[in-house]
Amino acid sequence: MSPLQELQQAVREGRYELTVHAWQEAGADDLHALDVESAVLTGAIVRIEADPNRGTKYVVKGTATIS
């Protein structure tokens, strides 16, 4: 299973948590949890970053819900 498929499955099953930083970033863009979930479910990994403190970070670009 690809990393994107694993992320999508975790969203579908509710097996994920957003960090405080992720909530702050989403809020700054007026996004809500459903927007983040939609972006993961409809998106693609556009960048992979190595974070020495937290491990691999996947940047996903997708479509948010329409509020």
C-alpha cells in the first residue's frame, strides 16, 4: 500500500490526529477538519520532506469541501 493510500485509509477509519501546528495552519486558511479530510481523500502527494525530529512528512494537495 502506498503512503497516500495509507493516509486515505487512516482518514476513512478516523485513525489520525492533527498536530497543534496543523490546526493552526488550517485555521489560518479558514479550513476545518472536513476540509483536511477531503484534501487527503481527493489529493496527491506533491512533496516528501525528511524531518529529523518527526520522520518523513508528506505534503498532500487536494480539494477541500465547499463550506
